[in-house]
Amino acid sequence: MSHQETDISRRQFLGKAAAAGLMIAPGVMLYKVAQARAPEMPASSSNRWGMLIDTSKCATGCSDCVTACQTENGWGGENSNEVHSAPTQQAHWIRKVKLTDKQTGHVQSLPLMCQHCENPPCVDVCPTGASMKRADGIVLVDKHICIGCRYCMMACPYKARSFIHEELHNQIPYAPRGKGTVESCTMCVQRVDNNGTPACVEACNSEGHKAMYFGDLNDPSSDISKRLKEYGATEIRADLELNTGVRYQGI
Amino acid sequence: MKTLTYKMIDGNSSGYLALLAILGLFVLAGATAFFYMEHNGHWVTGMSNQVVWGIPHVFAVFLIVSASGALNVASISSVFNRKIYKPLAPLSAVLALTLLLGGLTILVLDLGRPDRLIVAMTKYNFKSIFAWNMILYNGFLAIVGVYVWFMLERKMNKFSRYAGFAAFFWRLILTTGTGAIFGFLVARDAYDVAIMAPMFIIMSFAYGLAIFNIVTIAIYSWTDRQLGDVIFERLRTLLGVFIGAVFYFVTVYHLTKLYATKHHGVENFILVDGGIYTTLFWLGQVIIGLLIPAILVFHPAFAKSRKALVSASVLVIAGGLSQMYVTIIGGQAYPLEMFPGKIIESSFFDGGIKAYTPSLPELALGLGGFALSLLMIALAIKVLRLIPDNLSDAEIDPHHKA
Amino acid sequence: MAYSQRLSRKAIAWLIGAVLVLPLTTFAEVPSPVIPKAKGDKCVRPTEIMRKDHMKFLLHHREETVREGIRTKKDSLKECIACHNAPDKNGKVARIGSPEHFCSTCHNYAAVKIDCFECHADKPANTQYRHSLAEGDSPHHPGMKSEDKVLSGKTLEILTAKGDKE
């Protein structure tokens, strides 16, 4: 199945839901549209982008989100441009993690990536300010001023960051990445800035798994906020009180 | 006390030139390793996305910590006004400078983008310990530089005590900063404990003094100058006290970690079944780095032995490097605890102990930085009047009876 | 004294002469860069300004884009490349470092090293994969019109400003 036929953006998903007769008033739809940002407008702190992952729907062995991220951002996969790096040295923006309960043997599966903390340790420790958080909560590396000290990798509790161990070629124009700098999940900032949805979420939905949701945590009427309110969710390493932008149900 | 004459070494003996040549070769190997790593990228090293800091950081942090400790003798003379240490204060301060420069060189050359050093110097994130450290390191170089100048320039001698005070406080902050690089890392079980900062300060005392002892005794014996028993005795007992203090801090650090159940995993890893890390901890850090040197320093049989003190100092350095390896690499090898009570597996090597094997270029870079420090001090004593001609008991001890 | 003064004056004269002649000899040996023709008909600013200050605009824009998420096209490096280093009719495209590449041609000549393309793509996106230039098309969903997928800024403007009234 090709990407084009099946991918469902957040907006279209909502549209279908409305057509299906769910209680989404036209006003909500209009509100969403009014929230959309023009290219010349900066990211705003009135938004906080986040993700919700329903681990009960995340299938062990499925890695559609990972593949979609690789295609979108040009890392790893079959055509990896890290040809010299050992597997332990290759970048991973998102990975599927299998959890087995030590006592009960219960097995779970979930995608793990940058958790886009409100108080990110990587941003705290970065000497130059290359590690940064945008106004809308997306945590990024400004590779223009990253010196490659890797202190952020020491500080990240989620092992979300990767260092590029070799010269890269054929990067994707939307996702610059290169030797000697650190990188991680950008929440597909290039898509979000175009009022789109991260590739992983899109892939998960279009394949019909619907284990991932993306949206504005600051907007009480967003699908993600409603779900969070209704079902609740957990932060990984909640003890650190980082207030992550990525939340999990069922762990 | 008589007036001491400070003299440069002649520096034309074949032994001296051979020393320079050997150190120079190591520096050259380090430089070659840097160009090799910089050209290819870090894939040629053993470092990875699992163990992000490797053997270069072991050497770099060790040298930076030692730099602060090498200032001990100068600090004791100026801050605590112990006149007997004063003759060796200039050497102590210059050694502190060269050790710091060697350590920083390694750190900078290991960066992913060493070409952007200027960025690190111009853009500061003031919440970052690293950024603070860059200010602390540069400040240390400046303050100790001024201190050396005040000591060497007769007209400025009267101010040297104030510069000594400033240097003393600065070095305490500096080593606190170095310890805090690890102590403030909340993510990893082996770190995240405030005792790391004072522990690093105490370790700096021991490691720095050990290097200072070796350098001093080497200079005095190779140049046929006299180093009396009085000053020797001070250096020996001082090292003994510092070894004891390090022992205390290492014990308290592990007791703190052992008390909380959530840290039992990492403690078990370091102390019981961590393979190389357990070996390096018990054999390297504890037995070689603390117990044997303690015996060499305190046992009456070795009280007058210069060789015993040099051996003890060499062992303290070996123990210090082991400690840095266990702290820096062991701390990363142990997996992040993200899901308590669960076994975690992934394609990104979650769960499980992370493997690390240092590659030759990394090792060469680390050793090259160490050699650079020693090369600089070897050259400094040839071009600067740093060392008194004669430190025999008769020269420095007012109570000496011949 | 007078002799030596005269001598130094002579030396200075020679030196000035040499400096004046030097560029001529250099120009004679190294041909001026051949600047490839851009795909579009007009640049975002006059050529004289761009030639001198392109880096200023790029630096400013990079801050805005990375730090604030402003994604206007005017000073975007991606757009420069899309226009100035477009593939030819046979789909062949110059790579960075080669004298045919728009950036390299001058930078090689002036011996000014740039590291932009250690991270950034030196050629436009594969059009099979993405289509960022055609306004109205979604950058993420090739071949699909935006009204089905992600809304473009223009569409949004119509929807929000005019949509209600009409």
C-alpha cells in the first residue's frame, strides 16, 4: 500500500470523525483552523505540541512508526547513509521498545523517542545553547552551534539522542543532519510548522493501528487533550518531574 | 631561613633531551590521532551512542582534576602561610597550569566539531555546568598565571599571597564544577549525588599531589639538586592524609548509594558483577590506588625511601585513572532505568550492559594530552626560574642541626 | 642616511607595483567562476546585494527558522538550492565541491570554505519524493492537492478570513 493512498492527517481524521456523526461541533473545527499558523508567524507558547501513545494498541513487532520516521527524516533503514558506523554508533530518532514485566511476564510494546520535556535536562546542560526548546514545546538541536560535546546525551534520561559518527551525504532538504553533531526526534517540526502531523503518528494511523495521537496539549478541545482528560496517561520517569510532552497509556 | 636561589635547569643533558623526545613522540601520536578522528568522524573510536564519553574523557577529567590538586603546595604556602612549602610554590602553580592545558586540549580535540571552539567561547548557556566550567577553566589559567607572575617577579612578590588566596578559592570552585558535571546528571544511576563535587575535590588533592611529587623528586634527583628530608617528609605525609580522605569519600559515596534500594542495581554492577568495572574498582581504584600507596606512605620501613614515595605516587595516579574509568565509563555502561520492574529490549540497545572497547586513536589522544602536560612542565623549568637550587634541610629548616 | 632613504623609497615603489600587477597575473591564470543559470527568472534580491550579503540573510533566516519556526521561503537555503542548483533536463544535478555547483563555483574561486552542506542537502529534494516549490501542493504528500491533506498557508487564509463571510 502506498503512502499516498492511506495516510490520514490529523485534520482529515477529525473531518472523518465529524462526518461519522461524532459530537464535534463545527465551532471546534473552526477553532482548529484558526489555530493554524502562517509561515511567517513564529511558533507560539499558546501551543504545546504533544503525543499520546496507547500501548494497548501498539503491536509487538510492528515498526511502521520507525520506518515512517526514517523515510521522512533520512536516517537508518535500508538506505542508511551511516555506512561506516557500527550498529551501536548509528542514529536512532525513534525505536520500538519491548517491555517484559519481571514478575508477571506481561509483554508490552511502545515507541520511544525524545519526550519533548517541558524542563529538558539536555537543554539545561548544553554549554552553547544548541540544545533548545521552542516556544511551542518542541525540543531541538540547533546544529549550527552544536559543538558535539555529547553532554546532552549524558543528561537525557530517555537515551533519545544520537551523535553522528561520520560524514553524511544525500540528506533530505527538510531534515539537515551531519557529522559531529547531536540529533534527535524533532516531532517532525517541518510538518508541524506546515500545520501537519508527525510522520510516525501519521503512519500509525494510516496503517489502522491508531496507537499514536498528536496534538496541542494547551488546547482543551484537541483530540489529544480530551483523551488525556478522559483516560489519563503516564510519563516515563515521572519521578524527575520533567513534564514530558509525550505521554503513554497502559504502562 | 636563608635566601634561596631559583635556577633554571641546564637542559642540555642527553637524558633531558631524551625525555623531551619521548614526550614529544606521545604528543605527536596524540596529534595524529586527533587528525585521524577529526577527518573520519568518531566511528573510528570505540565511543558510540551508548557510551558517548570514552577514554579521552577519562584522561581529560583526570588531568583537569589533578591540575587543581597540583596547586596544593602553592596554596598551603600562601593561604595557610606555611613557609616550608613556599620554595616549591612556583613549580606547583606552573604544573597546575600545564595539567589543565593538557586536559583541556584532550577535551577540545575530542569534540564532534572542534572547529567550532569559538562558538563554545562566545555562546554561553548559563544553566549549563559545562559553560560554567569553561569560564572556570579560563579563569583558573588567568588567576594562576597572575599568581605565578607575582611569585616570579620580585617587585610583585608582596601581592603573591593575595593571588594565592584567589587561586585557592578558584580551584575549589573549579573542582566543584568538574564534580558537578557528573553529580548533577539526574538521568543516570551512578551519578546524581551531590557528594561527587566534594569527592572530586579530595581526589584532586591526592592525584595532583601525586603528580607533583613525581615531578619534584625527578627534577631534584636528575639535576643533582638537594631535596632535604624535611620537605620530603611533608610531601609524604600530605599524600598519606589525602589517600585517607579519598578512602573516606569513596566509602561514603557507595554507602549512600547502597542505602537506597533503587540504586542497588548500579552498585551491584560496580561492586560485584560488572566485569572490567568491578575489577578496576577493587583492584585499580581501591587496592592499587589507595591501599598499597597507604602502606608505602605510612609503613615505617619506607619512611625515608624516595623510591617508595615515587612508587606510591605512581600507584595513586594509576588508581585515579581507574577511578575515572569506573566513574565515567562504568556510569554509562550501566543501562538507564526507565521502566522499573521491567526487562527492556530494543534495536537501540536499551537494557543490558553497554560494551565499550577503547580504540588506539582514543588512547593515543588521551596519552598525548598527558604527555603534553609533562612536556610543557619540562620546558617550563628550562625557561623559567621555578625551582630552588638547593632544598636541603640546612637551607630551609630554621631548626636544622647539622 | 639619504641613500638608505632613497633605497627604501625604491623598495616601496617596487612593492606597490608588484601588488598592483599581482591580481592581473592571477586573473590571467585562473578563469573567473562560471555562475550557473538559475531556474527562476528573478532572485529575491538584486544580484549585487546577494553576492555580497547572502550569508547575512541566510544566518538571519536560520535563526528564525530553527529557533522560532518561521518558514518563509525568501531567504531559505532550501529555496536557494532549489532554484540555483536545479537538475538539468536529463535529471543530472551538480554536487557541492564541483565547479558546476552554484555555491562551489564562487567559493572554490574565492577559497572561502563553507560547512553548510555537511548537514544541508546540496541539491533540491527528489521531486518524486517531495515537491516543495509548487505553491498549494503539500510538501509532505506528493501529487496530492492540499485541500485533501495538509492545508497551505494560502488555503488557511481563505478559510479563516474569507470563508466565514462568503
